[in-house]
Amino acid sequence: MKMILLGAPGAGKGTQAERLCKVLNIPTISTGNILRAAVKNGTPTGKQAEAYMKAGKLVPDEVIIGIIHDRLDEDDCKNGYILDGFPRTIPQAEALDAALAESLEKAGIRFDDVISIEIPDEAIMERMSGRRVCEHCGASYHLVAVPPKVPGVCDSCGGKLIQRHDDEPETVKHRLEVYHKETEPLKDFYAERGLLRSVENQPSVEATTKAILNALGR
Ligand code: AP5
């Protein structure tokens, strides 16, 4: 099974991808996480991406498409995957179509669903101020909705919880503008292909997972 999670910054894509990959037994590929690791490790890709990310802009398509090409070639993707944060522009979606036509369709992997998590911008602005992430493993928490067991400490690895640089209110505002202009048109792109399923954000993480699984017919 191959699945794309669409949604505004902070819609809950990463949170849901982590839960769904356990239920569906396929890996999650998050371009945001791959880029943050590259920035942290000071790789050439990380150096290229850092300024765009800090400013809440999209990293250029050619950089992202290269990353995805390499990642989809890895063995753990053979039975499918969940894409979180990719594609984010029409050229990225077209590149994905081309990559699939070349290789993965031959291996018999179906391209099943595109789930769009719907949530109003005002709710995002409020939610982002409470997000904390582990500086070591990247796990995501929320001070109220998804608190860690011990304040400031990651449940999974014991790492320190920090605020992401791009969660400053002004940067979030800009990321939302970029989302509406560059990424939201993908909803029509996939609706025309009969793949889009919209799921309303629910008051809890668990209820949103249930709504997504329901939309997937599981
Ligand atoms: P990326 O990391 O992909 O950021 P994003 O899409 O803006 O999404 P976020 O990670 O901010 O949010 P999310 O939807 O995963 O929400 P989360 O689950 O954390 O990308 C970062 C940057 O990298 C981009 O700005 C860009 O520069 C670059 N980039 C990445 N991919 C790219 C691409 N393809 N092309 C070009 N550039 C690219 O949830 C948010 C918070 O809400 C958490 O605190 C969570 O605990 C809480 N929460 C979640 N669900 C619920 C719920 N139902 N109820 C209450 N709280 C909830």
C-alpha cells in the first residue's frame, strides 16, 4: 500500500503517520524529518535546505525529488510506504507519478489513497505554540494534547524536548500561506484521479487515527 498524507503545517501529518505505519506495517517517509536530520548533520543537502526551512519556505523541488528518489529505492519501501510532507507542489507530484510508472508499479505496489487532514488556520496557529519535539529522535508532543510523561523529556529516548525554529508565529503564518498557494492545489490534482479522501481533524489524536482508518476502509 502506498499512501500520501496531505495537510497544512501542524495538521497532524507526522503524528498520524507514526501511528498509521504501525497499524499498516509500512514505513513512513517524512521529507521534513529527512531534511531536519540533514541540517543537524551538516550534510550538503542540509546546508542547501537550512535557510529555506528557517524562513518557512519550500526547499527547491529538485533537492526534494532527489531525496525521495533515493529513499524509495531502499528495501523497506518494497511493500509500500506512507509519504508525510511529500509531494508538496504539482511538479513534485508529477515527479512521483513518473518514478512510480518507472519502477514501483512493476513490482505490483498499488497507489491507494491520498488522505488530506482538514483543519482551520486559526486552530493551527493556536496548536503550534504548544508543539515540542525531541531534539534527539524528532518525536513530536503537545503541551496539552499529547504531553510527555515527564515534562521536557522524550518518552521514547529520554532526549530534551525543544520548540522547532519554524514554529515561531510569524513563520507559521508564512508556512500556511505557502501551503494554500503551493500545496493545496494538490487536492484537485488527486481528486481528479479519484484518490483524494478528506478527513476532518478530530479533538484527539486517537479519534483522528480512527477517522483516517475509516476513510481507508479499515
Ligand atoms: P515538515 O516537517 O513536513 O512540516 P509541515 O508540513 O509544515 O508539518 P509539520 O511537521 O509542522 O506538522 P504536522 O502536520 O506533521 O503536524 P504534527 O503531527 O507535528 O516540513 C518542514 C519544512 O521542511 C518545510 O517548511 C519546508 O521548508 C521543508 N520541506 C519538507 N518537505 C518538503 C517538500 N516536499 N518540498 C519542499 N520543502 C519541504 O502535529 C502538530 C502538533 O499538533 C503536535 O504538537 C501534535 O502533538 C499536535 N496534534 C496533532 N494532532 C492533534 C489532534 N488531533 N488534536 C490535538 N493535537 C494534535
